[in-house]
Amino acid sequence: MEKLRARRLAVTPQRLAVLAVLQDLPDHPTAEKIYQEVRRQIPAISFNTVYKTLEVFCQKGLVTKVNPLHEMARYDKTTEEHAHLICRVCHRIIDLDWQPLALNSFTPEMLHGFLPEQQRLTVWGLCRDCQERQTETEG
Ligand SMILES: [Zn+2]
Ligand SMILES: [Zn+2]
């Protein structure tokens, strides 16, 4: 509730429910997944309301959007810069505990006049489940 108030957002049951679901879901859920969960608490809520709520949260910096797959946006409750491990098969996104380089550690030669503002490391590969599935089909 303080999170909403701190950002001058009206506290509504819908917003509280969306926020609670975001905190509970361990992975970086899609709007659809969040909608399915919120509906358990507020059966009358529409997908559109959930989607718009998420957009407002993004604008206010309560959540960030992760969309490295250029398909459906995934929502991330961790708004600090952090790295991701992404499974190329099941598209699971896992937070990676990794300290990024300081942006001022790039030399002018490396930057070609570019002004760096943000960096995001993404490591692609196979999650444990998908690796196991692969060995099963092979064996
Ligand atoms: Zn996977
Ligand atoms: Zn994340």
C-alpha cells in the first residue's frame, strides 16, 4: 500500500491485487499469467484492467518490463538493474546475481561517442528442466 502511496497512485483493490500477485510469482510473469492469478481474488476483473494497471506500474517505476524475446512482455518486480538468465526453450527468466561494470569504466575508444545510460546482461541457454527433458528424449 505504501508503494502505491509513495508514487501518488490511488489505492484500489485492483492495484493491490496486481501488486500482491507480482510479489508472489517467482518468475517474470506475462500479463496473462498475472490476470489469471488476480482473477482468483477479483473474479470480475477484466484483462484490460490488469494490463492497464501493469502499464501504470511500469510508468511509475514499480515494475519493469522484460521483453528480450520480442513477443509477450514479462513483468519484473525487481526494478534495480540486474542480469537475467533466459531459457531459449521454455522462455523461463531467472534473475542472475551479477554486478554489472560501472558505466564509466568504458573507455572513449570503446564508446565511439556513444553515451551509455543503462546496461543489461542477458545470458541465453537451457534451464535445468529443459536440460533434463533433452537427456530424456535422447536416451
Ligand atoms: Zn527451460
Ligand atoms: Zn528480473
